[in-house]
Amino acid sequence: MGPLVKSILVMVLLDSAFLLTPEHQDLPTTEPIPSPSLNIKFDPWRRNLTWDCRENTTSIQCVMISNENGEVIKKLKEKECHCTFQDAILHEGIEFMVTVNISQRQITEKMFYSNPGGKDTGAQNVSCFIYNVDFMNCTWAKGPAAPDDVQYFLYIQDLKRRERHCPRYVKDAGTHVGCHLEGASELFSHIYIVVNGTSQKADIQFFDKLLMLKKIEIYNPPRNITVHCNRSHCLIQWEKPRTRLRLPNSEFQYQLDIHRQNSMEHGGNQLVEVFGTSGNKYNFLSPQPRARHTVQIRAADYRILLWGAWSHPAEFGSGEWGPSNVPIYVLVILGTLFCVLVLSFIFKRFVGTPIPRIKDKLSNNHTTDDEIIWEKFTVATAKGDYEEILAVREVGESTASV
């Protein structure tokens, strides 16, 4: 074997050995490590979102996205594995997102909560109001797509998570369409209500709502209405109504309906707005003699103006005055005109005689109207003056006969 052949054989062996070194061997392909699932869960009654917590997990934030509230973000402590959305309204569907760090990797997981049941099967037009301090009524309408055997139920939860079931339902053809309950004064500022339904034919959607009790309370009429009158005014006073919570006078607004009895004139009623800051009183202009009046008052929260019922009428005024002042005014005006005419006639008759003047014979611009006939003006004889008139007669001398 020649030297050239030996050299070639050595190079081939060295290349094969070099390819067998660990650095040049084919390594197995590595696939990306899958993100661990957080296993998000949501409790709709408590409106609480939870997820799995691990030893190396650090929570960052949880997010709620809804049509009514938009995007609500809550920052979390490191080891927190839950968050609660007290103001969540769920019946339109809602989306949640949770972001955490696991082994220095940031992971975000989403969950969509939907309202189970057929569309338009749930209760509609749900509304509630509180009246007479301690009573609450809720009403709703049957869903247009609900089956005939549907039945609805109302549940209430306060801020302390105390739950109540409706004790007495209002029915329409056997279907619950309303609820009446007592003890509203024991409830706090907000309540969460749910109206769900059951049926043997279909799944029924639920309806939920967060209620601020201050906005749904209808106030009772004001109490102890009194009216005190003097010659020109009548002072109307009252006490604020009894409410579920103790409220200052500044929280109220009142309407006064002041009505003049037996009035045939337009505008016989006066509707007056009075704020609670006025001290629960109103000074009504009503000079004597005054007709009989009645006043009724109702109250509301000045920010909401959900008016309550009118109070019983309170009467004031003597009732001796007729329903209208117009006849009196007409008589006064006619009497005044008559007096003016009489005085004018007297003035012209006795005081208005023109002063006589000397006729100007040098002027050609004179008329007979300006001439004064002096013979018509005789000097009046003073009372008690007498004149003696002597008749003088000439008597001739007569010749005496001898």
C-alpha cells in the first residue's frame, strides 16, 4: 500500500471519528412547555371568582368586562387566589380575565360566564319600590318566549350576604308576577335581587339587579300640617315624613297644592315647590277677607323626585268671601266714575262762571260771545239792609176865597 493510499485512509477514519463526537451528534427536538391551567371558577350568587393557587404562583390582577360596567380591574396581593365583584350584573353575560406569575412566567387566562336558558324566557321589566317605611313590592312580566308552565322565584341578598326568599307572591293565571314582603327597614343601603325560573319544557334565563334602596323608597306624606293666618298671610307648617332611615331636612323636597274652594276661575289651584332647607314652612299671601282654602303636601328626595302620596287636606280661611273679587272691583270702579262726574258737574255749575270783562271797543276782533251785558248782573241786596223811597210831588199854591 503506497504512502498516498495510507494518507487517504487515515483522513477518512479521522472524519468518521470527528462526526461521532457529542458536539456533532443530532440532539432530540424540544417542544414548548404548555402553560398550566388556572382552573378559573365563578360563583354567580356570591359573585366570587377563584382559581388554583400553587406554591410558586404570584397573583397580579383580575378583570371583569361587562356591557353595563365596562372593564373593572382589581389589583391583587401576591398570594390572593380570588376576587369578588359586588356590583356585577350577570344576566347579560360577563367575561373574566386572571393574570398571574408562575415560575417567573406571566400567564393570563379568560373565562366567559353566560346566562343559561333560552333567549327571552326570563322575567322582564323587573322593578321594586319601598313604601310605608317597612314594605317592599317587586313586579315583573313573563318572558315572551317562556313556556306555559314557567314559574318564577325572587331571591334577595343584602350587603351582609343574608339571603331572603319571597314570602308572598302575586300571581297571574298561576304564574308568579310579583312579590310582597315586609321588613324593608331592616335592609341596608343596597340589595341584590335575582328572579330565576323553572320549567319542564325549557331552561329559563335568570334576571339580576343591584338596587339602591334610597332610590326606590316612596316617602309617606308629611305629618302634623298646621295653618296660622293673620291679616295678610297664612303660615303653613308641617313635619317631615317618617322614613326608613333618619334623614336631615335638607334631603327633602315638597310640593304644596293650595286650592281655593268653590273657585270657578282658571288657576284656582297653586302648586308650590318648597325645599327642606326652608324649615318646613311656607308663607302664603292671603289678605283678609279670605275665601276657604285647602292645602295638601307630598314629599320626595330632592335628588330623585320620586313623589309620594298627597297628605289629607288641611283647611283654612273663613269661607265668607265669595268665589271671586271681580264684582267688588267693578262696583268700586263704577262708584269712583260716578263721583267724578258729579263733582265735575258741580264745579262747572257753581264755580266755573266766567269773570266779566270790559268790552274792547277799539278792537275789531270781538264777537258777541265776549260781550257781557251788565244789566244781567245785579248787586245782591244784603240781608237786613233797607232803603226808603220818598216820592216828591210838587204842590201848587191855592187861592183862598174870601
